[in-house]
Amino acid sequence: MTVLGFRGVHPLMLLFFPTALAAVLGGFWLLRRYRGRLSKGIRGAYLVSFTIMVLTSAMVFLFVHVQKNYWLLYYLGVLAAFAALNLALACAALCGPPGHSCPHAASRRRFLTGGVLAAAGTLVSMAGVDAATGDGVSVLDRRIDLPRHPDAAPGRALRLSLVSDLHAGFFLPQAYLAEALVRIAAFKPDAILFGGDLVERQLDALDDVKGFFHDLKQLAPVYAVLGNHDCYVDPDAVAAFHRLRGVRPLRGESVALVGPFGRFTLCGMRDVTESGVSFDCLEGLDLASTILLAHNPQLGLWTPPGRVPWLTLSGHTHGGQICLPLMGPMINQADRRILAGLNVIEDRRIAVTAGLGWSGLPVRILCPPDVTNIVVS
């Protein structure tokens, strides 16, 4: 299901629409229902505030539309603003007009206001501390073990580390990068694969990850594809950054992985948002030993019959980033069958990392960042 441009949305997210409607227009119901308890000045102040917020929301919408980003922050921010306005009006209705006797109204008002502020403050503080330090969540060492295809060349186990979705420039905790390096170094991979979305919106943020890629290159050869955010900004500039760091960018290209582990072919796909995307890099390859690196795991399902690689590696979804018990990811940004970890769908193996960074909101719930280490025995 796709809602407001977000792919893989949980059906319960449809409740967003009645919730949004209630948040925006609920104040008018309060005005009508409690008109006798609201003074003329309060009613006028509400209408003026409502008009200002509508105009402000429209101007911010234009900014977000130009940026083609921050939609989730925008939606939640608008809802929070209107909800706060309605809460203030509800408190005024509880208190009643000047001189009106309303036992315990002040205590109820303080309770409501304090409770809402405390809850909001706690969430914002937790998100802010985690965003600033990266101390709130540890990087998960996700391990995937696979037997090689019977027709593939023999050899010792191939060890691959998959990292993705840094979104540099959007509250990227340096602590995550440091922990990821420790986990990759301990795994001792034969190759490191970067799944795209290096930056969020600005090329200046690349300075924040220079050291990370320098250190990765010391551990093993590094190959990368571009993600949709890289293509929104400047795909050529991001590819050039990789080359300067000693990373091999793959944009519809294949490269041989040869060693004591045997022989494999790594095919790097262009992102679906980049011009020239095709599956031509898979043509003529030994599919039994071909590994496809594609930012968006949806490409693993879209691969034409007869060109399906033995394994597809991806990022993009962040594992949902916000997951709830019994419900899973609220927004998956891909087919909802595709989750973080190894997925086998229609005889296609698609391994997905939850990534290291954030997008939309600097919050992860029941979905920690990870480094996905893969062993092909």
C-alpha cells in the first residue's frame, strides 16, 4: 500500500487521515460545543491563530515541496501544531469565561497541560539525545549464513559486510559509525558493500563521513551503489566522492570477486530514481554466482525472469525505522514482505540491512541500526 508517496505503509496508517482531520478541525467543534464557556476574545484569538497556522503551513509546504524531502517531519509538525492549538482551546473551555465558577478547572487544566508537555518533552529529549550522541541505540551485528549455489565455483567461505543509508547531514551519530567499524573489523570481510544513500540533502555533509570510508578501505575492498537521496542531490558528485576515498562505485556495472573463496560476480544497479536504470549488467552472467547490489530491494522483485541473481543485497527501507509490536514496520518503503534480514520471496533471495542513519525522523523504535555480515559457505 502506498500512502502520501510512502510505499509499504501498514494499513493502520490509514487512521492518519481521520486523525489529521480531527486535529485540524477539532477546534471548530469545540467552538460550537462550548460556545457559552468561551469568551468572545478567546474565540477571536483562536480564529486568528488558526488562520496564521494555515498560512504558515502552506508556506512551509512550498519549501518542503521544493526540497522534495522532510515530508514526514512536515506532516507530524503540522498535526502537532494544530493539536496544541485545540488543546489550548479545550483548556479555555474547561476554565470557562471570566467570573464563571468551575470547581477544579485549574487543576484539570494544569494536569492536561503538564501531561502533554511532559510526554512531548520526553519524546523530544530522547530523540534529541539519541540524535546528538548515538548512545541510545547500539548497532546490531546482523549475521546471515548461506550455502553457495551448487553450480558456483568451490572455495572457502566468502565474507561480505553490507552497510547502507548513512544519510549524512541528518543527525548522523558519529558513535554509530565508530561502532560499525568495530563490528566490520571483527568480522574480517573479503569485501565491503555500501548500499547507497550516502547523503540526505547536502553535499557539504560528505565531510562528516570522509574518515569512515577511509577506515573502511583499510579493512577490505569497498564497492558502492547510489541511493535515491544521492540521486536527488548530485549522483556524479557522490560517485566522485567514493572514487576519491578509494571506493569503487558501480552504476550498472559488474566486477569480479576472485580469491580463495572462489569466483563471484558483483553487479551494482543504478537506483530507480536515476536515469538509465536497467538490468543489462546481469546479461550473460553466471547467475549461480552473481550477487546484485541494489539500493532499493524492490529491484530484487522486479528483476526479469531469466536474469534473477543468486542473491540481492539492499538497504533503503531502514528496516521500517519505526516498528510496533505485532504490527511490524509502519512505513517500509518497499513491498511489505521485504524486512530487514534475509527474505526469500518467489524463489528470490533478498538480504536487506536496516542501515545506520535516519530519514524523516531522527528516531528508531524497535528497529536498531545494523551492519549485515554475510557468510557464503
